[in-house]
Amino acid sequence: MNDNQLLRYSRHILLDDIGIEGQQRLLAAHVVIIGAGGLGSPAALYLASGGIGRLTLVDDDTVDLTNLQRQVMHTTDRIGQPKVDSGRAALLAINPEIEVTALAERAGPERLLALARSATVVLDCSDNFATRHAVNRACVAAGVPLVSGAAIRFDGQLAVFDPRQPEAPCYACLFPEDSGFEDVACGTMGVFAPLVGIVGAVQAAEAMKLIAGVGGSLAGRLLMLDGKFMEWTDVKVARNGACPVCAVRGGKPNAV
């Protein structure tokens, strides 16, 4: 690291669990963020400020006035712009030394797999089950950790799905594709603005911990937040040995 980086990241370097080596791992990392909205905004801002060397934003939407109540990466003067372009401008304004790739697209299975294979960690900040399952399949196939978040009304949830751990579940173990879960849009149900900030910030924290090798992750746990009473519930989640997505990893069945 150069002198400017040593100064910029000094508060991380002062932490014994991170130090210079941990910060260098962050600088060498590539994090892919699926969704540049309510969750993706705070997650990306903290990852950029914390020194993730390469960020890729994936989103096919444009900035709308209704987004600005909670999507803190965007501004009024960028209404109408692709969210990934608006986000890239915001991230580089905070940290011009990082690399930010903006992909204004709805990534299909092949694209998601290629992105996952290039990533150190993937963040799912999307708002629908179809995308979440597609991202999960890509991360399982690539063997890359997935940090998942969701928020609606006053309720949030977080989990880490780490296919590098044979005993760890994937997203489909917890929410099977054939379970009949229905998407609930904040455009019809509403969402409390600070809630997405809390969930997105925790997603960033989990990603950085995974990269820097700090503490333990949320793998095998589902963390739920009741934002009205600020109560957290931590539930253990087991891997489904018959899961059609992760029962076979790397061509070999995994032990339950």
C-alpha cells in the first residue's frame, strides 16, 4: 500500500483482526453486487469506502424519484440515469482508487455464473425470488460465498451461503424453488427507509469479514430483524442433503 492508502484505511489497519494484511486482502478482492437499489446502495458504499479493490454493480433499472427515500447511492440530479452508472459515480466520489464496473443489464444464468467465478464474494441485493435463486445457483456452481439480504415493510433478513463449507446450506435449502413463496414488492407494501440501510450495511460487514478472514460468518444461520421493535432473531439453518441445487458440489455429493 502507498502512503495515501495507509492513511485512508488507517482505522482498519489499527484493528488487530484486520491490520495491513487484512486490508491488502480487501484491496485485492472483487465483490459482485446484484441490485443497486435499497440494499445495494449502503452495501456498495461501505465496501467502496472500506477498500474493496474491485466492485461490479449489476442492475437494469433507472433512478426514479420514489427510489430516493431509501436508495442512498443515488441523487435527485441523477433521476433517469441507469442505477449502475449513478452508483459508479457515487462510489468513485468516495474512493477514486478502486475499480467499479457498471453492468446495466438483467444478468442471465451464463452471465451470473461468469460473474460469480470472477468474484471473491457475491452480494444478493435483489428484490425477487427468481433472481435470488439464479444467483444462488451461480454461486454454488462457482464455489463462491453468497451474502443474501432482504427487506420489506419493517422486516429484514440476512444470511450467508458458503458452498466452500460442505455442511453449509444454500439459499434453495432454506427457500426451495417449488415452495410457492410469492414476491412482495416495496412498491405496493412499502419499506422503512433505515431498514434497508441496516440490512445492506450488515451485508457489507459479512462480505468484508469473509474476505479479511475476521470472526465467523452467518453461514448456517438466518438473521431476522423486526425493525419496529429493533429485535433480532437468530435461527440455525441446516443443509438439505436432497437439495437439487447444492446436493452435488464440484461433481461429488456432499456429506450431510
